[in-house]
Amino acid sequence: MKKYHLLDHKWQKVGFIIFAVCVLLCLVFWQAIIRDLFPYVFFKESSSPVGHTWASALVLLLTPISFALMALSQEKQEDERIVEIRHQALVTIVIIYVVWSLLMFLTTPFLVHILSPEAIGKLNIILKIPTGVSAFMGYYVLIFKLSLWKQNRELSDEE
């Protein structure tokens, strides 16, 4: 059976640095990014502030890259416990994704009758980013890191 290996730990640090740059871009150019990602949802005028085109493009490009680097790189000391935490985080995120998709599938027919087409379009635009593949990679990294932190804390409390 072919064995796949994770990236070296230094790539995880590179992923965190890239994600920090994305957060910094979001903080500096927040208004331009919101206008670009959600056109005419929050702002009715069409004037664009500085950073309108390149800031949101960089964030949308670099965020999935940073999440992929963090998710696919190993910890400093990789052992069976960390591999098991990885598997648990992966199973958790798959369950969350399936439940979310099922929930969206079941609620869409009701929302079509309740909301106007314009409101449904705005809702779809808003929900596109936190429910995309990049977001679920970020959720995986978050669940994995929180589970690892929690288990490390419990182990240090036992000693």
C-alpha cells in the first residue's frame, strides 16, 4: 500500500504567516474587500475605495493556500496520538459538511416561498464564503488545532 507523507513542519509556519498576511489585508482594506466580495449587498453606491481589486483577490487566493499548507503539514513531533486527532478532525469536518449541505438542501424550498428572489440572491452571496471548500479547510485546521491543544492541556494536567 502506498504511504503518503505530510509536508515538513516549516510549511505549517509558512501557512500561518500567509494567513496572518490575509488577516492584516482584511483589517487594512476591510471596506474594499466587503464591497468586492458582496457587491451591492451592503453598499448601494458603486464607488470603490483604495485596494478594491487587488486586496480581495489576494485574500481569496492566499487564504486557501495558507489553509492547505497548515492542514497538510505535520507537527513538530508527529505520533499516533496526533494522527488519531487528525482523523477525528477530518471525520468531524466531513460530518459538519454533510449536515450543512443537507440543511441547505432542505431549507431552500421553504426559503424560496418566504423570501424574495433578491433576498435569496443576497443570502447566497453571503453564505458562499463561509460554506466554501476553503472555509471547510480552515474549519479542519481550527478543529485539529483546538483538539490538539485540549489534549495537550489534559496530558499536562495529569502529570
